Amino acid sequence: MAIHLTPTELARESGLERREVIVKCMELGVPIFQGRIDKTLFLASLDESALAEQPEVSAA
């Protein structure tokens, strides 16, 4: 199983468009090194970003 993927391969695995993968990398600070992206770091950053965007629900 490959860990370092091209934006196209990562898009296929994550269900995003290739352009969205590149934009998210830039937004989240995930490096693209020699045309490859660390899949684990990308998905973890994406999950963390999604959690941070969710509004906090108060139990009232």
C-alpha cells in the first residue's frame, strides 16, 4: 500500500477532485514533495479541519 500519492491518485482515494486536493494541501499546509502527497498526513489534516469547522453543540 502506497503512502505517498500523486494528487490524482489521492483524489481518487479520498473522493475529491484533483484540484480540490491541491487546494486543500495549500490551505492545510500539507506539503507536496516531488509531486507526491503523504496520504496519512493529508487525510488526518482534512479530518481535523472538518472537526474544527463543526459548530459546538451545547446541551441546553
